[in-house]
Amino acid sequence: MLYFEQQIKEYETYKPPLTKTKDFHTFWEDTLKESEQLPLQSHLVREEYPIKQIDAYKVTYQGFGGTPISGHYILPKEAKENLPCIILYHGYGMDKESISDYMKWVIQGYAVLAIDNRGHGESSDDSGYMTGTNGTWVLHGILDKTEYYYRKVYIDNKRAIDFLFTRPEIDKSRICIYGGSMGGGIAHAVAALDNRPKLVIADVPNMCNIELAIQLKLEGSLVSLEHYLARYPEKVQQVFHNLSYFDNLNFASMIKSKTRVTIALKDPVCPPQSIFGVYNHIQAEKSYVVYPFTGHNVGGISSHLDDTLTYVNENL
């Protein structure tokens, strides 16, 4: 047996204990109720774009706490009804990028909704953080779970599904949520909080088995978190307690949608063992793809994109 095959075999049996608190479900039920009280107030503005075979719009809606969240909403030209839709969530520090990046979906008849996370691209951030604002989003509000950045982000992106459910041209039974890295972590959490998507695709997702990931990672946003804990060792217990509410380890069993996860064994940002720890707790229909010699950038592998296109076409 090759070493990486042995490694995968070991990871397949790794099922760490959950870290969720007794009020985990109540916390998220209350968060969803709070979000439901806020009108979506979605707004579409046509975007002029040189590719004439599409209708492109800038969409804006109210995210958590009323913060404006923006994205591309792209349709095949003059599409009228029954469109399947891909919702795309981007990575940490990135944005929704160019409309042209989504043509591989639109030419096949899919609608696309590509969202900017708050504080990224054209989406606002309320900046209303009283604690832990040292330098980067993963720390914003870290000492108070009710104001933590990822609480807001998960709800912002869950409301992208709410937006699609207002659109008459969308087939509500054929929605896929898809993201990589931070976007993959968001896809997991959103799928746990909202079972309406038919399909979930998470490439090298973050926020997985966080206590382990922070020990194993070499790069990425968790480095900032590690530096914060090194500076404030008296806050370690408090920080890990708060992070447990946002760890996909504790969301995994709530996912009901068919799920595919991509894992890279050389990933220095989202360690493979931590992702397997989440994957092994998912009870829905699921599958995984492993790249033994690839780092964090699985999105740059052309064959991976080809396989993903095939997977979506066969399952959505």
C-alpha cells in the first residue's frame, strides 16, 4: 500500500468528538429567527457586459443585521422559467470576480448567483465589532459569539437561497451551493442551516474541526487566530468555546443535502485530517475526492473542474 493510501485509510476512520455546547441548536434557532424578521429587500440592476448571450445583474439584498450584500446574478439570455441555479461562495480575501468566470455554467442553461462575502468585494461590513478586531475577519468579534464575523457570514449566504426563492425563473428543487476554502466552509454551514439546496459542493473547506486545524495548518486565516491566542493566552478557553458555534464539525450531522467534499493531502491551509473529521460526521448521501499531491489550490486543476461540471450535470 502506498503511503498516501494508508493515510487516507486512517483518515476515513477519524471521527473526533463533537465540541458543540448544550445551547448550540438554540443559538442557531434564535439566529435564524432574528434573520427572518428582517425583510430581504432585494434589488436588481442590469449590468452591461460584452457577452451578449446572457442577462447579467448586480443583486443587492439585506444580510444579517441589515448589512448590504452584493453579487452577480447571471441568466441565459431571455430565460423564463425552470432554471437550475448554482450559488457560488468565494475564498477568504477574494471576491466574486468577473462575470466571464461563470460562463461554463450559464452556457449549459444554469442560472448563477455569485456572492461577495461581507467586507469583501462590493459587500459592506457593518464594522460593529466590540472585540477581537485585530487585523482580519476571522478575529472580528471573536470574544462574543453573537457578534462574531462568521455568524453574520453564514446568515448572509443563507439569505442568498432566500433570494432565489423569490425568483420566478428558478426551479427551487434544483439549487446547488458551491464554494472552495472559506466558500467551502460556508457551503457546509449554510447546508446545515437550510436544507433546501439539492446539492452541496465544498472544495477544501475551512472552519472544519477547528481545534485540530489550528494545530496542523501552516498558512491561511487560522495563522492570525493562532497569533491572537499567543498574544492573549488568558483568552484561549473563551475563544475555543465561541468557535465551537461556527465549527463545521458541529454542523455536519445537520446537513441533509447530497454533498461532495474535495480534500487535498498537501493542503497547508485546510488540513486534510480536519476535513475528514467533518466529512465522517455527515449523515446525508455523500462522496469525497482526494488529491494526494495537491495543496490548497484544487480549483486550479483543470481535470477537477471538468469532474465538477460532470458531477453537477449528473446530480442537479
